[in-house]
Amino acid sequence: MDMRTYLPRFAAIVLAGASLMAVTAAQAKEITVWCWDPNFNVAIMKEAGARYTKAHPDVTFNIVDFAKADVEQKLQTGLSSGTADALPDIVLIEDYGAQKYLQSFPGAFAPLSGTVDYSGFAPYKVELMTLDGQVYGMPFDSGVTGLYYRKDYLEQAGFKPEDMQGITWDRFIEIGQQVEAKTGKKMMGLDPTDAGLVRIIMQSAGQWYFDKDGKANITGNAALKAALETINKIMSANIYKPAAGWSDWVGTFTSGDVATVITGVWITGTVKAQPDQSGKWGVAPIPALSIDGATHASNLGGSSWYVLESSAEKAEAIDFLNAVYAKDVDFYQTILTDRGAVGSLLAARSGAAYGEADAFFGGEKVWQNFSDWLAKVPSVNYGVFTNEADTAVTAQLPALTQGTPVDEVLKAIDAEVSAQIQ
Amino acid sequence: MNNGTTRIAGTIVTYGFVGLMAFLSIFPFLWMLLGATNSSIDIIKGRMMPGSALATNIATFFTQVNAPLVFWNSAKIAILATVLTLAVSSLAGYGFEVFRSRHRDRIYSALLLTMMIPFAALMIPLFIMMGKAGLINTHFAVVLPTIGSAFVVFYFRQTTKAFPSELRDAAKVDGLKEWQIFLYIYVPVMRSTYAAAFIIVFMTAWNNYLWPLIVLQSNETKTITLVISSLASAYYPDYGVVMVGTILATLPTLAVFFFMQRQFVQGMLGSVK
């Protein structure tokens, strides 16, 4: 082959390849959204977008799905680099991390206080996205908690559904001992490497790892102390089935090995995925601590939508979120029915889907109950370092189970949190 | 007798160790294959037998994922990155070894030092550069930073040390220009080196995750690794579908490996000793 004709041809092919790779720029009035989970957030945002496009045909949506950690990584890189055109118009942020982004990147997110009527949302959800009197973000899904219990197991142990209402943690443990004595089943699954239950119990009493000013609140935190003591009691009463990791924990109740599940409402779909257990489940409010400020309502997880200040379609993006997420009650019925998503708009309960009696739960109106509890979830300040504090708690849980006094465990957690956030 | 017992014991220990290592490396692969045939709930329950959900999982994967586009994106990036990296970095490695200049070794050391910088530290400046150049969300931006690979330059320089200088001299006597020597003498002789480098670079490019994640912004440009990551991070991941995706993503690297392995051996047989 003659190289003199070959080389230019090769160069031409390379150049053509390079130009092929250039992607056409986004059209005007297209709102780009970043979020995770194709079957949940992505699907729900597509539904919301379709509703808005129907009323505003000039606005279309580009929903891009990345893994949750990937959304965070990309957002962090985009904001740090100051390359505005590399950011979406709307992004989904997990509630525990909201203050971290709001405080680390001042001015990066658009305040929605003037536009959105926040009085219609669960108060704790609004509180977590408030900074210096401005509210950023559109509250989205809630992790309002419930006590899911097997009616059949509890009945065998001599307990009626009324006996599960409004109980304390001490009573919960007593019932657990009865259940094991009568049925041989453990009361709950517990993953010793997951601090989720600690967070649920702590928030139910209106406290968090951080106080209202964002300062670490560990050693003097009565709710955290009571939460750790409760875990300790559950362990020494041995009413739990140990689980190694999330999948294993889910397996404890899908397989019918335990009598109760205490977690966020988003688990409902997984509980209902076992048709042979239909009619055997009930839902009650979670047990309460016996300290000041204790309630039967709490939250685990959840996330919210934020509009980027640098967005070229900022006005449309805000109007879209406001029109669908803050006003469209019918939208909330659709996402509850199709995706099992419980939003934070309190008015959603007036819709048909929320009023339905669920045969899986023996005809209980579970969504009305969850809606009641949603309004009562105590507001706390998730602060900037919730994930770091969580890691510290997880690291100290084994010491707790080996009999280290709770006050010493708290001191160790405090030392670790202080070391991590400085 | 005593000697025989020792030998048998030694064999048992050897095979036991080899067997254990084989199990450790094969088990995840086996788990992936079995997982693809089971439903997500069965996988969570720890089922380790072939199931009947393979067809469902494959169907779900192809409805959830625009597979032709995603694989085309991955292939385009991997092939372009491999061809360009081999072309540029082998030229550099050859040059470093063959041509002498005053600061050659100092420059070479500086180049090797860049291998010590973790990519996470380069990410933001690189992202700003790509932003300024208007290359964000293009596959070219994924390929560009990988072309000048210090490792591949190093690899080619080391192997070039075995390239006989007599061949160069003979070629020069025959009147070949420098680029002709490289193209007609060096490249054919070093086929085995190219084959090995091809495998390494192709696998790295195909499996590359962090940089494509940062620089690609839309569903239309995403690679298979990003799509699998997204599937696996759902609140309730369908593990069976994730396993189908993982198997499909593994096939091209496997194919390249087996195909190039033959080339590798042929190259070895044909190379000048």
C-alpha cells in the first residue's frame, strides 16, 4: 500500500470520527433534570414533566438518570469548577445532605420562598431546606415512619391491633418477648452496621446529631442517649434477628421470620411484594421514648428538588415545580398508585388514592394514617455533617453491644464527630 | 516412603491453595451468571441455583436501557481511545528510547511522576479545561485526556530497549526515513507489545467510570458502565437485570482478551530475536 495516499485518508477518518462525536446542543426551553432511580424518581419526574408539557407545550423535559452517588459527584464537580453550563436546571438532593450543599455553595441554588406556598407541606420537610430565612427547594418524597406488624403472629401471642397503638419502646420489647415465647419468631430484624433505627428514634423525640445552630449535639443529647439505650435493650432482650446488610435485613420480613418492621413508608412496596402475606399485616405508629418531647412520628430518608440559580430556564423550572409539586393533588394520587411514593404535600390526602382501604393491610386506610403522622414529624436541623455523624455512630455500635456504658459510647461518638468535621 | 508422604502432602497443600484461589476468582463470576437467571427477590434470599427468570431479566434490561446506543457509545470511546493512545504513546516511548537528547531522562522522570497524581486531583481542572473548550458532554472529551498515557509510554520505552539497534542501522543504510523505520520496521516487530498494550488500554477505556461520569451529561452520551451504576443504585435494584447488564458489559472485554491473546502468541513467534 502506498503510504502517501494512506496517511491523509487515515487522518480524514480520525477527524470525521471526532466531529461525529460532537452532540447537538440542547434546545431552548428544555428543562434538564438530574436524579437517580429509573423506577422511582426518574419515572415520577417524567410523569410530572408530561403534566406540565400538556399545559405548556413549549416546555419539554430531559430527565437524566445517574446513580445517587454519581449525581452528588457531578453536582460537586460542576459547582466547584464554576462551569455553569455543565449543570442541570433541576437536581434531586437527599434531605440529609441538603444543608451541606446550601451552605457550601451559597448562591448556587434559587430561593423559592416568594413563589411557593410552603404552609401546605409537612413542616419538617420545609425546615431542612431553610437557610437564613430563605427556603430553597421543592419538598418531594417523605420517609415518614410506621410500625408494620404481622397481625397473625401477634394474635398468636395474645395481642390485638389496639395493643400496638401508641406504645412505648419498653412495651414494644415486652411484646417482643411474648411473641418469641408464643410463636418462636423474633420481633424485628436488626442490622448492627446500620444507624437508621438510631436516627428514627432520635428524630421522633425532636433531636438530631446537631442543634438548631448546627453545632454538634452528642453528649448532651437525651434523645440520642435514649435511642442507644433502646437498641441496647433490644439486643440484651434478644428479640431481634441479626441481619448483615440491607438485602439480608429486607429478607428478615419478606421471608416471614420476624413479626415487625420499623422504617420509612417507602418500604410498603417491598412488604406488599409478598402476595401470600396479604391480609396479615397492619401498620401502627412507631413506639415512643419515655423522655420529654417524645412522639410517635419520625422520618427516615427522603429527598427534594432544587433549582440551580445559574439555570437558563430558571423561571420555567420554578413555575413547573410549583404548578405540579405544590398544587397538583391528582399528581400525588398517580405517583402513590404507580410508584408507591408518598409526597410531602399535606393536601394530597384528600385524593382518592390516599382514601383507599388497602386489602393487603386487612382493609386499613394506611395512607390516611401515614398522612396524619407526616404532619407530626418533629422538625430537626440535619446540619452539614449528618453522614459523618452517622459513620461515627455506626463505628461505635459494636462497643455498645459489647457492654460499654452508653455515656462512654456517646463520648466516643462525640470525639469522632469532632475529629471528622474539623 | 517418608519422602512420598511429604510429596503427597505437598501436592495436597498446593492443590488446596490453587483450588481456593480459583474458587475466590471464579465465584463472583459464577454468582453473576446465576444472578442473571434469578428474580431480584430470589437473589436477595441468597438463591445459588439457576433460576427461570433469565428471559424476563433480559427483556426488562432491553426495555429499560437503550442498549444499542449505550454499547455503541462505549465501543466508540474504547476503540478511539485505544487506537489514539497506542499511536501517540508508542511513538513517545520509541522516541524516548531511540533518540538521545540532553534532558531526555529528566523529562522522562517528570513524565513518570505524573503517574503519582491521583485522577481525583486532576478532575476539576480538567473539567474546567473541557468546559472552556466547549467539549463537555462529548465523547471526545472522554478520550482526549487518556491519549497521552504515562504508563503506556513507560511500557513502550521499556520494551523498546529489546528492539535491536542493528535493525535501525540496517534500515537507515537501505535509505528509509525515520517515520518509515517506525512504521515498517518497528511496528511489525513490536506486534506482541502492541497486542498486550491494546488489551490493557482497551479494558481501561471500556471500564473507565469516573471521568466519563463527570464529563458526560445526557442519556444520549452515556456509556454502559454509567447505565449499570444507575440501575444498581435504585432504591430497590432489580439485581437480575443488573447482572444481565454486567454480563453484557463483560463480553466485549472478554472477546478482546481472547482474540488478542492469539495475536500476542503469534507476535511472539514472529518477533526478531
